[in-house]
Amino acid sequence: MNITKVVIPVAGWGTRSLPATKNMPKEMLPIYNKPVVQYIVEEAQASGLHDVVFITNQKKTIIEDHFDHNLSLEGVLRRSGKTELLESVRRVAQMVNIISVRQKEQLGLGHALLCAREVCTDDYFAVMVADDLMFGPQPGIKQLMEAALSEHMAVVGVMEAPASKVNRYGIISAEEYGPGLFRVRDLVEKPSPDEAPSRLAMVGRYILTPEIFDHLARLSPGKDGEIQLTDGLRQLARSSKLLAVKLKGQRFDTGDWVEYLTANIHFALQDEELKKELIERLKELL
Ligand code: UTP
């Protein structure tokens, strides 16, 4: 069995990133020379997920446009002989198939996913949160796909959070039954360090089954009037239908300014042409 579809919700307000995101979707803010969402789609593509379902809204069509051809720009680059740039913009348009679904009211991540119900009918599909960047020896979502297909169950990606930061995440209560593989019993949303059942925090990568939609559809709005994905996942966990995989790699939450800026420096430093001068400038600043 193959998993080919990934839901990427991009319809949120991005209030943590204001005023930058007043008119610009936070998913389109650049990390070095690419928008955040392009890194997410590249991770999906590298994992064999070729059908991308964006959950979007009327202000965010620029995201779908980014993954389509810009024929006038391509014409300009072709005529001026800028072959390398031309190839780089054409490549983005050819990466994946785009399906777009409107979330007409921003009622939370769980609600955004529920909007994809009619298009996610396969046995398994992936969900990737568009402001969570992940890099490692193997794409984050691929690590989950392997576990879901071998264990035949829904899987969430987790990473170890420092005790001082568990109150920012959904934390799992789970037992390890293989290296880095956990059976999830329960989930606690943003617990205090004393109440946290572990330090394993859910990060924005999931492999789910259509059963999640039944749970989400039954939920009434929780905190902030939103339908939380965590509440739907809790139902799966309590009926022993949820696993967690401890992801290997590095993560940046680009909705947080410190992490966003660190990610920019991280990627710019990978560019050998930029690296030396950038380090000099950073030293001067410090
Ligand atoms: P966040 O929890 O970061 O929410 O969503 P947000 O509203 O965009 O940002 P802040 O917290 O106000 O700064 C994680 C992902 O889920 C999408 C967002 O676009 C983001 O990529 N999302 C969130 C939706 O698609 N719909 C929603 O109703 C909420």
C-alpha cells in the first residue's frame, strides 16, 4: 500500500507573526531564499507524497500560485538566458499535484483538517503543519509513513521538549515498545512541567486514517472557540489506535520569531557563496 496524499492546512491568521502577516501569509515568509511552505512541500515530495491538499482561504491563493507556472516570468528568464533561475522556478511548479479546499471560517487546526474529509478517503493520508520545518537524515513525514505502514495504525511525530517548554505543546502519555516507537495512551494539551506525563511533544507531522474525521465531527469547540486536532487524536489514543514515533532531526517552529530567524541563518549558512560574508557580518553585529 502507498500513501500519496498530504493535507497541509494554511488557512490560519498567523497572529504571532504580525505585522509581517497582515497581508502576506505566514507560510509564504521566506526562509533564506524560499518560502516556508516550499520546504514543507519539498519534504512531502521527497517522501513520495505527490498529491498536496492545501486547506486555504480567500486571502491565501498566492500559496497555490507559488506551486503553479508563472508563464510571464518564465518568458522573461528564457529570453534573457537565465537558464538556472528558469529551471528553479519551473521545478517548483512541477513538484506536486495541488488540490485546494476552502476553510471558510478559521475555527482551528482540527476544523481545517475536517474540511478535507471528502478528499481524504484513502486508508492512510499524511498531515503536515505548514509552519513546522523539519530536517534530518530522513524526511520527518517519511519516518512516520514507514511506521504507519508496518504497524497498520495512525502515527504522530514527537520530539523531546525541555521541561521548561512542555507547556507549549500537546504531550503524550505513552509506553515505548520498540526503539523510538510508542503506544499512545493519552494526550495532554499544554501541561505544566509538574503535570506533564512525559516530555514527548507532538510536532506537526501525522499519518492518519479517515476515522479521525468521525472524531473531529463530534467535537464541540474547545479552547479559544477552536476545534483542536489534539482533541480528535485523544479519542484515537484512548481507544489504543495511535502510535508515536520519535523523530530524528532538527525542527524550527517558524511561527516563533527566534526560531524563524534561527532557521534563516541555518539555511543561509548552508550556502557556501554566502557563508563567509554572513559570518563576518554576524560577528560584527554581536
Ligand atoms: P497555528 O496554530 O500556528 O495557527 O496553525 P495560526 O492561526 O496560523 O497562527 P497564530 O498562532 O495565530 O500565529 C498551524 C497551521 O494550521 C493552519 C495555519 O495556517 C498554520 O499553517 N490553520 C490554523 C488553519 O489552516 N486553519 C485554522 O483555523 C488554524
